[in-house]
Amino acid sequence: GTSQLAALGPATSLCDSSVYVLSCIGVATTNLYASHRARGRFVAARRVASDALTIGLLCGTLLGVVLYMLAEVVLGIWNLERIVYLTAVSYIRVRAVGMPVALL
């Protein structure tokens, strides 16, 4: 219905902007990995990839926990209608569960 569609706006805005803040991990990894590969330093390139996966997983897990725990508080600031608010909280919590793999 319309309330579910209306809930997507604030929920998507919160989730996506949180992920965009951490997207620099992928950009930096690509640059470092390509530099090491171009110089023939394959062990260093493998290390960069491993570190980036670890950092992405840890940051994604932390972000997921924060979003899950603070969804009600943050959406409460926006003064949404009750049904839109509840649907948006549910949507954010579902996305928060998948957040650890969103940054990989």
C-alpha cells in the first residue's frame, strides 16, 4: 500500500547514506590493489584484498548493529505517521541484518 511505499523514502535514505559514507573502502582498495599488481607485488596485493575484506566485514557489522539499534531513535526525529514509522523501522532492521556483506 501507500504507507509501505512512503516508508521506503526515509528508510532507504538512512541506509544508503550510511553505506555511502563507507564506500571509500572500496575505492581505496581498488587503487592499492591495482598499484601492487602493476608492480608485480602479488603478495602485497593479496594482503590489501584480505585487509579490505576484513575491514569491510567489521565496518558493515558495526554499521548493521548501529542501524538496528538506533532505527527507532533516528526515525523518531523525522516525525512520521505511525504506520509509516513502524514500516520504516522494519525495513531498516531487515537491511541492517544484511549490512555486513554490503561493504564487501
